[in-house]
Amino acid sequence: MHKAGFVNIIGYPNVGKSTLMNALVGEKLSIITSKAQTTRHRIMGIVNSDDFQIVYSDTPGIVKDPSYKMHEFMNSYIETALVDADIILLVIEAGQTFEHQEVIDRISKSKIPVIVVLNKIDLSNQDTVVEQIEHWKTSITNAEVIPVSALEKFNVESVFERILHNLPESPAYFSKDEFTDRSMRFFISEIIREKILLNYKKEIPYSVEVAVEEYKDEERIVRISANIYTSRETQKAIILGHQGKSIKKVGTQARLDMEEFIGKKVFLELTVKTTKDWRNNEKLLERFGYGN
């Protein structure tokens, strides 16, 4: 008997969805920072064995009040995730309230197995955790509730075991040697964007997008050229920093991560460009991979 299915991970920004997915997959596929809206795309991570294939899908955090076309695209991934899931992982931070009742209603009415993952219990207390477990058992009657700390990898194995239990019988959807549906260029751009999220404050990380223009895999080195797009010239100046020191730091950090990810020496060239209002430009958003 072979099992296979899509496990779709949904929740608000900053609840640790990406940390959970990376722990379940065993690969760093989704970027992780303390800032909200870190994940902008739907990213799949594939776990294979002789007897099963689990296709995890990390969706962007639900944006409560979309301000840009980009946010609308991000929310559309959640809609897709609710439709094509074999199992839903609803990730909630311990002590957090969930305001999107329509999402809860849709999950409750579906016949899809639901696992509510109560994350970050290491930052909460026992009374709150017990209270939340009871709350979610009542809110979604067909749900299993599992308290975890994805960051500490505490009780993640329990989530995996319940996923395996609920996985339907099916042949594999992807080749057994694949671990993601995304290209190397995508992961390169995500590595660069992660370093921007870590190194800049305020609105800068949310006003920036990254596009890999060139990826040349030579015998001894991989040569990568990427553009960082900002919304305003003032943001471009901040990204560059005094005498280019800020962008150099980002480039060095990104290159080291790329070398570890690819397993090869990397030459990285970064260029900063200003493209006004790119977050509302549908053609540009399509080029950046939104809606794909």
C-alpha cells in the first residue's frame, strides 16, 4: 500500500508556519525571520519514502487588510490551499485569536482531515495551552489539536505521525528524487530576500522584491546576477548604504548561504533598481512569480 497527498499549511503571518514546514521536510525551503509576511509565495516541500510521498505546501500568511495587488495574490494562495488539500495544517500561535471566521467555517464544513498545530508553546504557559486545545476542539469538531514548538522541534514528530495516519492511498505525484516544485533561481532570490528582511528595518523589507537575472553553473563556480527592486529612490539609497556597505553585507551573507545550499562556490552580483509601485503592477508581479 502506497500513500501520497498534499498537506497544506495555513495561518496568519509570524506564527511559525515556515519553521514548522522546514522541520517536517528537513530542508530549509521557506525563509524564516521574526518579521510578518516573510513568505510571499506558495512553496512545496516533498518528503519521500518507499511507502509514502508527503507534499507539504507553505502558503503566505493571511493578510487581514490587503493594501496592494501583491497582498491579493498572496491571499489567493490560501484559497487554493483550502481547495486542493488532502490534509490541512492550521498553525496557530499559543494565545492567539483567529479573526477569519469564514476560513474556520470552510475548514469545518469540509471533509478534509484537519490538524490544528498550536505552535510556540515554549513561549506560553500550561493554562493557556490547555485552554486553547479545548477551544480548537470545539471550534473545529473534526480537528486534532497538537501543541508543538517548531523552533525547538518539540512534538513535531507527533504532527508527522498524524499526517502519515491521515494520508490517502495514492501513487506518488512527483518523482521520488524531487524535494520541491520550485526552481533554483527561486531559492536564490528567497535567500537574498531573507538577508534583506534580517538587515533592514521599518518598511524597507516589504517594499523590496528580488529577481535572479542570470544563473550560470560552471565547473568550479556558480555565477549569479540578481536585481533588487525598490519602490522609491530613498529606499534604494538605504539598501545600498554608505559607500555600498549595507548591500555588500547582504551580498556576503547571501553568498555564504547559497554556497551551503548549492554545495559549490558562488560569485554573486547584486544590482539595486527603483521601480515605482511594483506591488500594484500586475505584469511585474507575474514576472516575480505571483499567481504562479
